[in-house]
Amino acid sequence: FGKRFPDRFFDTGIAEEHAVTFAGGLAAGGMRPVCAIYSTFLQRGYDQIIHDAALQNLKVTFAIDRAGVVGEDGETHQGLFDVSMLRMVPGTVIYSPATYRQLEADLAEAVDNGTGICAVRYPKGAQPALTASVLGENTDSWFLENRGGDTLLVTYGRLAEELFLVRKSLEEQGRAV
């Protein structure tokens, strides 16, 4: 993006609080900023998310990388708190796509139609093959399947892969899901 649009790309370095306030300033000036930050480091800008964006009802999209468990990155990079943290911020919409197609659709929705803080969270790494094969071209942020069983499985985002594996295991045991 930075090479293709050098006049629309700003690297704030390792200064998350500044990045969030800067995005709020761009939004106050009429722009639709996308602020890309690792989940675990977004915590550093929490005060700015509230005071410099949400309370002013500014339209800022946060692209939250490394959301969820990213074991190979070590303890300090686990993005485990962004959902609980952002759920308390007024007017915030949180997207947690399960596939790349959903990620693309959610990011476009957030930027084009978001009315306040939009958080699009995604983990590190490749898209799970099983999730992609089950959901196919589905770009909805949610997926509902009712088979009439006695077990309800609920998840969101990249954890959909685990849900499909659990469903398969339960079906192999003869349990209706």
C-alpha cells in the first residue's frame, strides 16, 4: 500500500498511542483512516481510542493484526484482549472474519459504511483449509447451520476451524450436531 499510495501512507513507527490519535485527527479532517496495529499493542492506545476517536464519533477503522493466539510469536504478542477491550468502547463494531474472502468483505464494509470505530481483527498466518472449503465463497461475517441436533456449537473468526473439527468428531461418535 505504501509503495502504491505513498501520499496516503504514514508509518508512525512503534508509537501506538500516536498512531491512534493521528488516525482520529485524519478522521476529524474528513478522511477514512485505516490504522493497522498488532492486537497486543493496541492496548497501549486504549485511552486514545476512547478519547480521540469514539467519544467524538469519528470514523476510524482498525486493522488488528495478530488477533488471537499466535503461539510462535511469544507471550507478549498474543492478541487475547482486543475483543473484551473494544466491546466496552461506545459505537464500536468488531469484525472477526474466518476466511480471507470474509476479511476482504469486512474491511470494505468497515471503510465504506462504518459509522464509528470499526475493528477488523485477523490472526497471523494462512487461512485454514477446512474453514475455506466449508464456507466457500461466503463473505458473510456469520455462518449459521442448523442440523436439528442436541448440541450447539458457537464460535467466531479463525476459531471456526476448530468448530468444524469438533463437529466432525461429534458426528463420528454418532452425536447429532
